Amino acid sequence: MDISESNTFIFRARAQEIDRPEKTDTYFAYKDKSAVFVKGPFENDSGPKINLIISNIKHDFGLPYIKSSIMYLIPDIFENPLFGFRSSILKNMKYPFLVSEDKTFNNSDLQTQTIKVEYSKKHKRYFRGMSGNSIEIVDFTNINNGFPITLSHLHDINKNNVLMCEFILNILFRYLFGIPDLALQNFIKSDHIYSVDEDVVFKFDHFMNPINLDEKLCKLIKSFITINDCIIKKLQNWKLNRSFIYDLCEITGNDKKETYAILKETLLEIRNRKSLIKLFTFQKLIIFRNVYMIEKRKIFYNDDEVYFDFLTKNDIIDEQFDSDKVIVTYTERRKDFDDTSL
């Protein structure tokens, strides 16, 4: 039985460029005459397994999900790959691939565009001057259905209570399970709203409180939550399955009881309308230069006191130092610290 990638799929087009050394390929293809979306190869099957468990949890929650499976194949569909994780794989070795339903194009024609790949300074040494190389990817510009969502699409989605409710619930699902990257490209509108790229979980510190989204989007969501009951009603039906949570912890190495407790507490939080509205209150990152003291509920900046009204005893200041710049962020997802230090 042939287990090569090229004999399993008929390649159609790449979904996105490869701009990092560890980046995994994503592309549209046919498998046994069915349209599929392929992500791989992965270094190991942890990510794909997480994705399958997440789909099971979504099914329990009544959220739209995309059917997927894991296949172990020899990567060979791109000859002499120069980019991403594929460029470092061992020949004739099987690697895991995540194969999903294609909710974007199905069997319809797709258009491609040629772009130049640009790499950040962080990755230029790895790519050894390959910035500017061309790569052909899908052109989503004229897609009317099954598209990755943009802010302009959301105004139309907002007119449909069912779709808007699904979109907000998918954001809250990612928040609950600590699935990072709320970029709109990770949400697809087809017959429903789907959240994709969910092979990393429990990154709770990735989220600030409020959730870090575009200001216009936050206003749109807050307005919807204020006048509609569907979000609160749907959240009441979300029941945590301890078995699925523990299965995820087996993969990630997180403490099972501690993680379950965090999820339980967070679920109670987002079921409260006031908490939800606060969660989607837009707050810019605050950037100071030469911050020399953080004390209780104020920051002293060159002898000027700057108060942070959003700080509570459950908040924590996280300083990220970069040259002479300090980026001050905050979160309410951490409880294990001494609040007297703020």
C-alpha cells in the first residue's frame, strides 16, 4: 500500500505562504474525489490529536466543527522544499498530516495569486537570503462564501443572529481553552462560522482581559451581547467533559486537576453578561519609556502618576522589556501571586 503524500492527494493550491522555519504547509487538495484541506507534515502527532479532541468538545457544546482525521504519510508532494518544517524532514519517513473537510471551495474553481515571501530579521539567517522568492497561494479576494472572515464581512454577518452568535461563541471557546491567535483568518464563514487552526491549547496567559481584538470588532460584539440573549443561553449548555480535558492534558503535560479547575472557573465567568461585556471592552496596550517603579495600583512615569482603573487584586502586571521600552499588559487569568506587590 502506497503511503506517500503525492499518491494520497491531488494538489490544488497552497492556502498561505511559508514565512517561518517551523511553519507547517497548508493546502487545498482532492482525496478520493473529495475536496479536502491538508495541514502537514507535523513533527509529531500532538497537534493533530489536540485538534480531534477539540472537535469532540465542540460537538458536545453544540458548536460547528470541521470533520478531520490524521494520516501518516511520506511527504513528497513538493520537490526540494526550501521553506518551513518540510525543508528539514527526513526522506522516506512517515509524518502526521491533518486532513479536514474543505469548507472554503469544495469542488468550485479556485484562483491563485503569486506573492513574494518576506522574512523578518529573526528568520533571515535561517532562510539565507531567500526573502523575495515567489510563492503561489490561493487568492481569497473574490470568494463570496467559505472565506476567511475579514472585518468588512462581519457587518454582513452581524445582520444574521445565528452566524454572529456562532462567531462570538467560537471566540469564547478559544478564550476558554486558551487557544491562541484570534486573527480573523482563523474563522471561516461557510454554512456556519467555523474556528480553525486549533492544535495548541491551554495558553491562558496569551489572553489579556479584555480579549485583545480590534476596537471596531469589540464594539460590534458588545452591542450584540447587550441586546441578544443567545450567547448566554448557549453558554449554559456548555458542559465540560472531564475525560476530554484529561486527554488534552495527557498530550500537553498540563496538570489535570488544576487545568480542569481553571476551565470550570472561566466557564462560570463567561456565563455572566457583565463579565462578557467587560471581556470585550477594548483596551490598548500601554507603552511607556523609562518606567522605573510599579507600586500598588499606579505606575510612576518620570514623576507622573498614571492610574490604571482596570487593575484589581486579581490582576498581575507583566513587563516585557525591549531596549528602553516597557510594554505593560495585564490579565485576570492568574490567581497564584501576592497582590500586595501591586
